[in-house]
Amino acid sequence: MAVKWGVIGAGGIADRRTIPGMMESDRVRLAAVMDIDESAVKRVAEKYGVPASYTKEEDLFADPNVDAVYIATPVYLHKKHATLAAEAGKHILLEKPMALNVSEAEEIAQAVVKAGVKFTQGYMMRFQELHKRAKEMIDEGALGDVVFARAQLSCWYPDIEGAWRQDPAKGGGGSLVDMASHCYDLLWWFMGDISEVLAFCDTLTFKYPVEDSSTTLLRFASGAHAVVDAFFNVPDAAGQDRLEIYGNKGSIQAKHTIGQVAGGEMVAYISRAAKQYDPGQEKTALEVERQEITAEPYNMYRAEVEYLSECIEEDKEPEMNTAAAGIYIMRIIEAAYQSARSGRAVAI
């Protein structure tokens, strides 16, 4: 039997990605949508044939036909909406980042525990099929000890009047919180706990008061390093959204796997023989095997909704994208901004 979902914040990413993913699934039924923009919520309801639409969140939370809610409102409203949803007994899929700060994220987690509802967060890239294959290879030791990684997520996001992501009071920051946070979560999943953060944030191209340029250096508890580059001022077609993972036995190289669209390309280069020092630094050595990594593309937004739906149906606690994980990534985000302000590395 399908889980009945409501959507809070029916425009933007909900209309563009998540609701279409819901509509693909037999495990999900979209029962209600809500947005403060009456014309927008009416358009979305008609577009997807949704039986109920609201302009007040409390009306959706009171709807007995809604089992779970997907919250896609601006970040400054996350604590309010997630807390109200929990108090109403609704299970929650909350868009990232979890809140404006760690303190708010912890309040959300407390409300979820008190209400006994299930909670996951919208870091959907863990459900990307090629990322899942990369995770399996890393865990199996195919790369040996991972020593370095790079994750890139950039786009073109010019000055737009009224855009909440360009208002620090509503979004909490710019390209770092909005896009680098996806990469932090992905690399944490691949490589384990992060021990130190050094970040640079600047506004180089546009006029809004949040950063359009961010670069982060991460050190992991294992000793491995990583770089995350997330920019709002790179033309979409120019950014390849690279993912690179290097170990002492090989590497994984990917492009177009980080982002909103399923698919992309991924290749592994694996050493199959004991290595000796090569003064010629031959890059085409025969003992390195090139492997195409393939997986059937699957809608990540559909997958994240189906995952929580499965947890609800089977009454099991989510293990992926939990509230604790959301709080952890908020700590990394806060450390990165602290580092950018101070010019110093910040320990986690």
C-alpha cells in the first residue's frame, strides 16, 4: 500500500525534481501540496492531479490523509516546519541543509525523537547508482587506502531579485551551504569522519551578499585529504561536476554524477601488480587496468522518497540521511564558514 505524502513548498526543487520522482513510484501517493503562493500551488495541484492543496502549512499538517511530508521551503523555515510536522505525527523528508545552524538542527532532531516519527534529509546523491558502485568499490578495498578526493558542483546562478538563496538570513549562505554541503556529505559517506576544515569563500562575480565562490580543503580522520569546489559563477555547461577518488591501489574518475540528473560517466584505474618506483612516471603502465563502472540510472529523488516510504511501511528506523547525519554536516558547514572568516583551519 502506497504511503500518502504531502509537500510543503511546492515550487522550485519540489516541482522540478522531487514531485516528478514521486509520480514515477508505485510506493508513493501524492495526497496534498502546500505553498504560500496560491496561484503556484493551484498550478502544481492541477499539473500532477493532487486531490488537496493548501496555502497554510497547518492545514496540510492537519490533513488525516497525509502520512509523511516532504519539506522544500527556504532554510530559515526548516526548523518551524519540521517541528510542526513532527508534532502532527507526520514522517519527514527535509531538504538540505537541515537548518540555519547546528542549534536549530538539534532542535529538529529532538522534536523528531519526542514525536516518534521517522526522519531523513534530502542529500539525494547517496542514492545515485554510480555513487553506490563507487562506495562498494571503496569499501571492498579496490582502491586500497584512499588518500585524496575531489568533489565539484558548480552552476550559473546570477543576481535574481527575491531569490531566497541569495539572502543570508533565509538560506544561511551561498554556494558553500547550498552546493558544497552535498559534496561534504558524499565524501563523508565515502571516506569516513572529517577531522579538519579549511575554506575560502568569496563573491567574485555577482552582487548578492552571499558567496558565489567557495573552495574547501578537508582532512579526514584517516589522514586522507579532499578538495570541494562549489561555485555559483561557472556556466552550467562549463562545469563537469567532477568526482575523483584516489587510493594507493588505484582511482575512480567520474563526471556528471554529482548533480540533479541521474547518469554520468565513471571509470576506475586499478593496479593489478606489485608496484615499484618508475623514474619515467609512465601513465600507461600495463599493470593498471581501466574499468568502466556502469549502473542503470535511477531517479535519485524518487529513490530518496521511496527509501523513507519503505522505512514507514516496514516500521524500521532509517539508516541513511538520518537526523544525526544532518547535524554532522551542519557542523562541517559551520566549521567551513568559521574557517573562511578567520583564515584558519578549524578542527571538528
